[in-house]
Amino acid sequence: MTQTFRELIIGGVLVAPIISYVLMAVAIIMVLRPVLHFMRFPSFFSNPPIAELSLYVAIVGLLVLTV
């Protein structure tokens, strides 16, 4: 059985579902960043921006798979 994707309609323009997933992931990351910095997340990695990018990509992937 195939999954049908729900397009977002803004002002009569259809927006691809991946765009809404990306925006949800941005919102989730913006909420998680202060928590991660409080838990000293950057000190666990030699390159913290790449670790945060990887976390963002994982969240986008999870949103695509679950929503």
C-alpha cells in the first residue's frame, strides 16, 4: 500500500511535503539547541557544527519516515 503525501497549500500554491518536514525539523532543532548546549553537547565532538548538522539530518529523516 502506498502512502499519499499531503501537500501544504499557501495562498493557492502547493508546497512539497519535504518543505514542511524541513521546517518542522528546524523548529525542533531551535528548541533542542539550548538543551544540548546546557548538557555540554559540543564538548563531546571535535567538530560540533557537523554533529548538529547530523542531528538535524536524522530528525528530518525521522519526520519523513513517521509523518
